[in-house]
Amino acid sequence: MILPDKAVLRASRWCYRGVWGFVTEWLRVPPEPPHLRGADDTQMQSFRPAEGYLRYLKLVFWIALTLFDGLLLIGMIALIAASPLVGIIASPFIIVIMVVPDIIAYVAIHLRYDTTWYVLSDRSMRIRRGIWTISETTITYENIQNVAIRQGPVQRYFGFSDVLVETAGGGASSGTSDGSSGGGHHGLLEGIGNATEVRDLILAKWQSSRTSGLGDEAESSTSGRTSGVSANHWSARHVELLEEIRDLSTQLSS
């Protein structure tokens, strides 16, 4: 079975709607994107991976499933040829084994897609993944050192890329982060359709955060220099007192 027929697709969609409702209710998976506390809601942007990424996941699975179903089909034919009665009895079970993974795959792939969120605020970005164990990675723009785009030939065909955000301190993470390394030193945004725009937006927010920080530093430095000038400014009274001290010291020494 290379691709599921329409009946299997309809059954898969029906099962998925039921499973998605079950997941959100029983496992308490939030269907809405994560919210960053203290962030400006007017500048917050949330999005999921591109639809091309979903088609890519399905393609990878169907290739693997085709190999699996092909082996089962060859085994069933060989069993019928060797023992027709046993083969006929076993055929329904083999067909179930071939069909059920199609439905499970449809549900699992869509659950993975629908529970992945990327959020960009004015201060930081957050990556959420997971169903049974929900993981969230929060990266502040001040910690970002590099933003790279990765795209292979298959990704180009489906029209998406991966955006890799490398950080200095790793940012704050909650749970086991699928979007970061063991040390939490990078965040991975998978399946981005407008990767260039997302990269430029992250870099713009990063530059804005650095400009704000440098402005404070420059102001502090300027304030320090002004303070130093004031400290080194001598009034006429100060000069007069120093001259009196000099004359008194000369008299005492003589």
C-alpha cells in the first residue's frame, strides 16, 4: 500500500479530530500559542511551521510505511502460496496491520504539527513542542550571537527551511527542550516557509535590544566623563586656599 485511499484518509481525519479533542482535554495540551509575560502584545507574533513541512513529514513516513507494507504483502503472498488455508485466515489480520499504521501516522504527524508553536515578542522568543511532555525554550534577544538558515534539496522542493538561533548564554528553558542542545545554546525553528523574513525579524529585534543597551552604556559613560570634569574643575577659592597652605608650609620649614 503506497498511499492511503480516500476512505482511509476520511477515517484518518475523523480519528484525528477525536484524538485531538482527547489530547487537548485529557492531556491538557494548550491549543493556543504560548504567551510571554511582560511582553508587548501588540508586537507579539506567533506562527506554526509551514504546510510544506507537514507534507514533508508525511512523505518521509509514507516512504517508510511503503517498505513496511511491501514486506508484509510479500509475506502474505508467500504464506498463501505455501498454505492457502492459513494464508486466507491470516490475511485479514495482515491487512489490519497494513492499514492501522496509516491512520496512526496521520494522527501522529498532525499532532506534532499542531502542537508546535513559535512566538516572537519585543523582548524574547519562545519555542514550544510536545504532546505528552511539553517543552518550551525561551531565548532573549540579548543572548543571540548568530541566526542561520539551513535548507536541503528536499526542503527546497517543499518550500521550507530551518532557522537556527545560536546564543551566548543559552536563554531560559522549561522542561526538556527539543529546540535546544543539551546546554541550551541554540534554538531550532523547523519548517519555516518565510525563513529569510523570520531571520531578518529576529536580527532586527536583536539589533534593537543591543542599541538600547549601548545607549544606556553610552549615557552612563557620558555621565561619568561629565562627573570627572566637574571633579577636576578648581574654583578661585580653591586656588587661594592651596596658595595659603603652600606659604604656611614654607614658613614652617624655614
